[in-house]
Amino acid sequence: MTERVSYLGYNIPSEVKNMIPVCQKFEQTFIRDILSMVVLYMKTKKINLVKKEEEDKLNQITDSIHDKLTVSSNEKKVDPNLSSIVFTGLYYILKIALKKKVSNQIFVADITDLKLPQPLITDLTNIYNTQGKDLTERSNNDKILFPQLSSLKWRVDVIISSSFTSRVLNPVILMEMNDNNGKSKVFEVSIDNFHKLRYNVAKLLKDLEDLEQIQILSKLENK
Amino acid sequence: MTDNNIFGNTKRFNDSIELINKLETPKFQKILSRVVNKIGHKSERIFTESEESILQNIFKITSSEFKGILECCSFIFEQTAYYSLSPNNLVNQLKKTMLNDDKTSCFQSVWEDNCESVLNFLRTQSIAPLQLNEVGWRLHYQMSSSTAIKRHASAIMELDFKTDNSNNNNNNNNNNNNNNNNNDKMILEFNKEQLLEFYNKLENIQEKLDTLA
């Protein structure tokens, strides 16, 4: 049987290494609290904080986590830095497992190799089994993106006459585009420019579809 | 005596007509062709300052008289363009003013040569503050990232706009430094479904345009 390298990598990250001795000393209930805080943090943290409320909520949660950690540490006469180390270590264990999409068995096997206290191992595996899908989905939606088109309104006008010349009879298009960030633009598109736009979008769409035909990319997907 | 003179009968107009009548015809024709090329282009100078002073010396007129003459010629052409007069109709209208016949034929020949291009230009003039100018795009295939796990394709489009500066100059002089980059372009990202939706909307617009034609 060939030896398999742990999902954490050949060299276990220092954040996790530092956590192990500390974990042995802490009480189980305390570690469970920290673990639930880790999960809460993972659920609210996003890179793409579009709305102000989300940002405020994240700040609120991080502040409350910080307070809870310091308060509980003081209650149990434990150095707050140590509890932060435990927080970081647990966060890393879960984050790397989710990113690499390890199966449940591998997760359990590698965690046991780390020689963490048994209750902690059971807690971690429970969380990975139940919340794993939810957390993966969240991080899939948390992409770094340019603003996206949220709405496009348009109308076609025919200019009958203008102050420059009294007989025009040319069509022209008026568009309003809104994007995710709230930016809004109302602008006029002449017929020539409209054809340019339409051609470019069609070409882009065709190239996108051609991309899907490339064999090597679909093989990458299946890996 | 109330003929419908599209040029009106103001004193300023008539004074400029008198001045024009005194100019030499061949040189006047050259001035006219310059003037006609500039109508519709707001705020562009017809002659540079040095050219103006040279012309004033040749014709032996003051600068205010020269400006008056230029304005009068521009006015005549603008009215002609507005009513889309043929060269013959222009001659008829000019006969109702006090312009000499040789100058009238100058106007006629210059208008004959240029009326197509001038009218086409004016028809495409727009007063919208923002117009679509250029479209650029990139197709990306995201292989990996620190947050998302799945690979996906994304299309990025950049739409450049042209602002109508002549009206905004006074209002925006203070804002210009901050907003210059924001006002003139829009960057959008699409995945496959969004791009398809956008494309379908553009197809709808095209359908409506086809029914017009």
C-alpha cells in the first residue's frame, strides 16, 4: 500500500501545526465554541462584498467573534492569543479541505493523523459532512468579477426633424444600462454603432461556444 | 410686399449684405466654400486668427465687419440647410434680398457642390449628452482563483462613450478632474447565459428596426 500524502500537503501548514499542542490543553466545550465561530465566519466572509449591509454584517460578526474569544479566554484564564491560534488552525483545516474537495474518508483519515483530541475529530467530521456542500456553494458564488449587467432598457426612435435640418427621418436607439454596482448610463446609439455592437456580441458568443468545443478544457473539467 | 423671406429682414442682415456686395467675387467664392464646410460644426473657427487678419487686409475691412460677413454667410447656409433648399430655390430666395446677382451665383455654385455632404452630416447630428462610441471585448477562461473552485469562461466588454462637451463645459469644469474616468466608459462581465440574454435583446431591437425599413 503506497503511502498517501495528507490533503494538507507534504508539509503541514504552520498554522495547523501550532494549533495541535494548544488543542490538547483546551477544554472540549471551548473548542466546540471556537469551531462554531469558525463556521459562522466562513459563511459570512465574501470577497465580493457588493452591498453595504453585507460588509457591515461581516464586520459585526468578526467583532463579536473577537469579543467572545477574549471574554471566554479571560473567563477560563487562558491567553487570548492561544485561542486565536486555535481559531486560525481550525479555519485552515476546513478551508483547505473544501478547496481541494477531499472526500469524507480522506478527511477523517488525515485529521486523525494530526493527533487531535478525539471529540474535536468527530466535531470536525460532522461539520464537514453536513455543512460541506453549503460552504462549497457559497465560495463558488463568491467570485472576483467585474460589474455585471443587471438591466438593459431600450427604445427605437425615429427622428423626424431637428433644429439643424427640418427633414431627417433617421432611426436612432436610446438605451439605459444598469450594472450590479448601481452605475447607470443612459445613452444614444446610432444605427451604425448598433450594428457594431451587435456584431461584436455575436462574435463574442461564437468564440465562447468554440471554447467549449476545445477537448482539453472539457478534460480538465472532468478531472 | 410681404414675401416669405426665410432670411428675415433685420438691419444686421441687410448691413452685412451691403458689405458682401462690395467684395470681389472670386475671392468671395473661396471664403464661401470654407464657410459651407464648417456649418453644423459648433464652436469650430472658420478661419484662424492669422488668416482672418490677412483677409481683412486684402478686403480692407475692419474685423467686426468681417465677423459680420462670416456670420451672415453662415446664417444663409444654415437656413438653406434647415429648409433643404435646392440650389435654384436658394437663388430665388436670395433674389428677395439685396444681394447682387454675381454673389448670388457664388452662393448657388458653392451650395450645389456641397449640399449633399452638408445635409448628410446634419442629419446624423445628435444632441444626446452621451453616445456609444466604441465597443471592445475580451474572452477569459478562469483556470483557478483563491475563492472559487470551479473553472468558468467569462466575457468582458468595454463600452466607450462620447460626451457632448459643448453644453457640459460650464457645469462640469469642477467635476471633470474627478469624474473623467467614470463618465466615459462602462465595463461589464458576462457568463454564457448573461451574454445570450444580452444577444437576444439586441436581436429584438434589430427586429424592430427591420419592421421600420
